[in-house]
Amino acid sequence: MIICKLADIMAANKERNLSDLARRTGLNRATVKSLFNDNFNKIDRNTIDALCKEYNVTPGLLLEYVPDGGTEREKLPCANLTATESN
């Protein structure tokens, strides 16, 4: 399964306001909330692009593949880095 690590990225940047993120990226707040909560069925390419641009990360940091049966989300490898330090 694919998990979204938006919550981890936002935490690494000491950010919690989903409405502000939605405004900055032009994304719908409901979309941002579903990704933040890792509760989504599909994700649009433009959504991935907007979030990657906002946090200056690659899709591989935003999304992670976890084999079926994996129940525990791993910590973001760069959770202690800010978005500008992740490159």
C-alpha cells in the first residue's frame, strides 16, 4: 500500500495548519486533510507536484510504499530536517 507522509513533513517544518497549506498550494482543504490523515484512495499528479514544490521534497519523501500487511508507519528519514535542508 502507499502511505502519505504529509503529516511527518509538516511536523518537520513545525507546521500544523491545513487551511494555510491549502491556500498556499491552491489545493482543496479536504484534499490536504485526507492526505495529512493518510486516508485517500487516489492522488492527482498536480497535487503531488504542488506539495513537492511547497516543501521542496521529492515524491519519494511524500509517498512511501509499504508491503501489504505492514501496519506500522515508519518515521520520515529526514524528519529532523526542514524542507530547505532535505535536498
